[in-house]
Amino acid sequence: MSQASDYLNEGVRPREVWSWACYDFANSGYTTVVVTAIFNAYFVAVVAGNATWATFAWTAALSVSYAAIVVTAPLIGAWADAHAAKKRALAVTTVGCIAGTTALYFAGPGNLAIAIAALVVSNFFFGTGENLIAAFLPELARGSALGKVSGWGWAFGYVGGILSLGVSFAYVVFAQGQGQTAEQYVPVTMLITAAIFALASLPTFLILKERALPQRQPSGAYAQTFARFRETVRQASRYRDLARFLVCILLYQAGVQTVISIAEIYAQQAMGFGTQQTLLMLLVVNVTASIGAFAFGQFQDRIGHVRAIALTLVGWIAMVLLAWAAPDERMFWIAANLAGLCMGASQSAGRAMVGLLAPPAQQAEFFGLWGLAVKLASIMGPLTYGAASWITQGDHRQSLLITGSYFVVGLWALRGVRAARGHRAARRFARV
């Protein structure tokens, strides 16, 4: 970060970029520990007692939270833009996610209502906060360096996921050595995750500045917010490249979110991995994802955003084929680490692309649309996998291959996106 003027907007200091990236670091533990690695299996086996409907209850609870984000994200983004209140809204979502994660501590055997309510609340606030922190990116980075700075944030985020999972895993090993059961040590990992989130997010609120200017009108807050969102939808034709890219995001993120949600299940059911082996794999994949996000961010701005995202989708397609065909652990480990590299790269690249195509005065609003697409994908992808698994009578390899077709269709949808044209349109039609 020695030549800040090359990649940061005027008046932005490197420490502010670091404080922004701290939020990615802070919140990554939630998805890693709660959604992907520890609490999901605990929910099915302990809270729901391995009931036949347990997995469905887990996916349904996540889907409810994602649906709530889909409904509210554009409106929250529009309100935050109108009132220059991204940071205030982010504080609310942070407290909400930390409180919901803490509440998971009380989700013991049979406490299904508590577990589902806490999961829905925590995941809703997590997803909403994810949209809001992303909306700060164009305020910090120059247009020519959006990929690089986004990559820094996402790479740092994966480090946070590694820390939360590593500390939680160390505690699990310790507790198992003391003869404790899952219903004793898993709730403690929820407190660990919440504490790391709270502490690591502090630099964001202490250092990061809100640079947007309020755009208040005489009308009421809700009416103004809804009218602003309605106008954006009405004028969508002005931002055709952004609209096309959001469709592309919806498609390829359906594949990404499926991999995130079923990684542990696939490793155990299709490859015969044990619990410790699976957690080790997830730790390693987080490392490769961090490397992918950082390295690809340096690369993306040089070759162009569209070409860079196309490259990651080709990598995702290769990963699906490798995992589908893997005859042994060796090839599956290769596929898993390729998934890590592609995950970090594609997540970071997509965020940077939205920042390039969004009008300057509507960053939170359009990042809300980005979040809407991602959350719709979070519903669509796993449900497709579940349906495929049912149709194929539990054949996880075939289910992965079917769901992996989203990457192919996403690559096809990307063809019509022109980054330079979309960037010009965002500046030409920007509301001031």
C-alpha cells in the first residue's frame, strides 16, 4: 500500500481501506463456522435429532432469511443512499448478527424454535451488512483499482474465516479431549464466533468515513425510499450492462452458493471424509480462497473485469468436472482447492464489477440489488441441488454436475456485458 494515490480516491488514506477490510475479516467467521462448517451439522444431528426433515428445516430457515434480504435489500440501500447512512445501517446489522449468533448458544437438543429463529435473524443481518459494507468500495478505490482493493478486502475476509474456524476447531479438539459432547462444545463455538465478529469489526466503525452526502426530500422517509427504488427500476434500461451482469451474478452465484452450502455434505457423503478431515479441508480451502482473492484482484484490473470473471467461471466449470469424476481423495483435494481459488476470485471480482457499473450517488442501492441477486441465488442453487439429489436418489456426484450447469449458463450470460459502456452509462445518468 505504499503508492496510495495510484489506487485510492482523493482524501482516502490506506488505514481507512484497512478498516473497511476489517469488516470482511470480522463477518467471514459467521459464514464459515455457522453456515458451512460446524453449526449446520450440529443443527441436523443434535438440534433436530437426525429427523428425516432435519436437512430440509435447515435449508428452509436459510431460505427464509435470504427471502427477507431479497425483499428488503433494495429499499434499505435506497434509504441508506438518501440519508448518507450506510455506516449507521451497518452498525444495526452488525449488532443484529452478533446477537443472533450469540442466541445460537441456547440451541440445544430439541430447541428447534430457538435455533431457527436465531439462524434466520443472524443470517438476515449478516447478508444485509454484507451489502452495506460493499457499497463503501467505490468511495475508497479509483475505478481502475476496484478489483485490486476488493481483492484485498475479500482476501483479508478469508483470513478472518480461517481464524474463527481455527479457534473453534481448536476448542472442539480440546473439548473432545475432556470428554465433552457436541451439545456442550458447539454452543461455545457460537460465542467464539460472535466475540471475534464484535472485536474485529471495531476498526470499521472507528476509522471508516461516510463520504456520501444526504439527499433528503420533503416527503416522508419511507415514501421517499420507495419512490427512489421505484425510479431505479423504471430507469433500468439506462443501466443495461449492470442489469445483464446482475443476471449473470444470479446464475453463477447459484453454483457458488451451492458449493458453499453442500461442501461438507459432499465430502462426507460422496468421498467418505470424516469430520476432522472435512474441517481440515475447509481450513485449507479458506487459505486458497484468500490467496485467490488477493492475487486475482491484482490481475483483474489489468485484463478487464469481464474477461477476469469469465476466467473464474471457466475455473469453476473445471472444478465441477474434477469433483464429479474424482476417483480418490487426491483428485478431490485438487478440486476443493481449485474451488477455493475460484471462490475468492469470483466473489471479489463480482463486487468490483458492480462498483464499476453503479451510479456514484446510488452505491448502496445498487449494491442492494447485487445482494438481492446473490441471495436469490442462495435459494435457487441449493434447492436445485436438493431436487437433483432427490431425483437421482441421493447421487451427489450427479447432483453436483447438474447444479454446476449454472456456471455454464452464467458464462453464456456474461457475453453481453460491456464494462466500459456500463461505466459510461452509470456516470451519464447518475442522479445528483
